[in-house]
Amino acid sequence: MNEEKNIDYSEISLIDLFAVLWHRKIIIIAITIIAIIGTVTFSIISIILPPETSPLPNQYTPTALMLINNSSSSNSGMASMLNSSGLGGLAGLAGVSTGSSFSDLAIYLVSTNSFLDAVVDEFGLIVRYKIEKFPRTESRKVLKKHLTASSEEKSGVFSFSFEDYDPVLAQKVVNFCMHYLESWFNELGIDKNKLERENLERNIENTFREIQNLEQESQKLGMSVTSGGAASIPSIALEQRRIALELGAQQQVYTQLKVQYELLKVTMASEKPVFQILEMAEIPDQKSGPGRGMICVIVTFAAGFFSVFLAFSLNAIDNVKKDPEAMAKLRGTHT
């Protein structure tokens, strides 16, 4: 009898393991089936409910693509540009050195509070995400979770993407971020050619408008000569000479500006711009997540493993209960 009680539990065969699983098969099957039914039900409910109240709504992730030319001739002036704009010290703390590329600078600018706050305020994300405590800090954290900016070093392609259950809002956020970053690049004066072109276009338009105004004044004076008296002719003649001189000067300025503008167009045609939009974000018609099928599979396997572990745990507890020596140790009466 004593030999039967001294069982060596360290030697366990596959048959013993299978016997334990077969003995606890009802628990294993029940837990697995409950997990499957629960996960499938949860998935169906998440689809039926509106996305605003769904615990697991469909997510949409539109993407916009931009080309950042890191080999531009303007790159040599990046250090002076950062220092003059006041971003030199902050960029250094963020790991963006003066020898870094414009792609690195773009990644840094996207993570700044100014950029994040502009997006939050534009689309009212504080109200949308129902943020009550620390609205600025928490809204930035939430936006960083949904907004993704990345750059491919070899191709120089910079991408923006935003994940949300509303595909229209997600598309608007991505395009806003893209245009905001482009305008920020322009304000920093990174692309010298583009900045000079905009200035020339503005000056050409103003000069042409001034020429039109002077021509209209000259016409009015000519009409006043025919209708006015002889006494007013000398003063009108002086005014006409003044207008003629100003008109000639403006015409010369206009000609010079047009020449500069055409030369700049030739230069820009031979150089790539620093920041170029390749593809605007579109409203996605296919969800990017969640993978409900994969969730069901993972939960099913997890429930199966848990039920097997529970079966062996219950079997071990039963074995301990059947061992008087082990029970005596647990009661503290073993001597």
C-alpha cells in the first residue's frame, strides 16, 4: 500500500496529458465556444452600431505623398535659415543638426506644438475626442496617436496619414497638414527660387496695376484739356509730363521684372523644388482596420490555451487533495 502512494509525478507520459485533457474536455470546449461566441457577437455589434458609439469602429487611413528634395542647392543654407528663424536651438535639441536633410526638418516640424495645435484648432479635435482635462496636452497626445509622418531616405518621399472612423475628416486632416507644412517651408524661406518667384509675381502685378492707373489718369487729363479753359492748360501740361515720366519709369521696371521672371523660370526648370506635392489624399473607400477576423482567431487561440492551462491546474489541485502528505503540509500539521 505504501508503494502505491509514493507516485513519481515527474514522469508524465503523453497518455497522461491526453487523459487530463479528455477528463476536462467539457471545460476546454465550453470556454473556447464561449470565447468564440463572445468575440463574434462583439464584432457584429461593433459593425452595427454607429462609429461614434461603436467600441470597435472601422478605421480609415488616407495618405498624401510629397517629394522633399534634399539635394537642392538651398540645402547649403539650412544652417543660416534655422538660426535666422529661431529654430536652430530647438532643432538641435530634437536631433536635427545643421547638416541634416530637409526631410529630417519636416519630421521635426510635424512634432512641434505649433503644428499640432494648428490641426487641433482647425478641426475641433478637443470637442471631437471629448477631452476635458488638460485639453492642450491631451489633444496633442491623441493627435500624435492618429497622425503619422514618415520619410523614405532613398527616394525622398514624405508621407502624411491620419487614422479616423470618419474617412472624410481623415482626408481633410491629411491635406490640411500637407498644405500647412508646405506653407511653413515657404515662410522659412527654404526654397529660395520659389520665394523669389512669388515676390516677382507680386511685384509684376503691382507694377502693371500702377501702369494702368497712370494711363487712366493721363486719359482723364486729356479729356479735361478739351473741356477746360485756357487758364488750366499749363497746370494740366505739367501734370501730364509728371504722369508720362512716372509711366515711363514704371514701364521700365515692369520690363526688368518680366526679364528676371523669365530667367528665373528657366533656372527653376533646371532645378527641382524643395517641396513638391506628389499625391493629394483621397477619401478612402476601404477600411484600414480593425481586422476583426484576426481578432476572433487570436481570442479563440488564447481561450484554448487558457482552458488547457486551467484543465491542468484543476488536475494538479485534485492530485494535491488526494495526497494526504501534501494536504498535511498545507494545513501545517506535517511533522
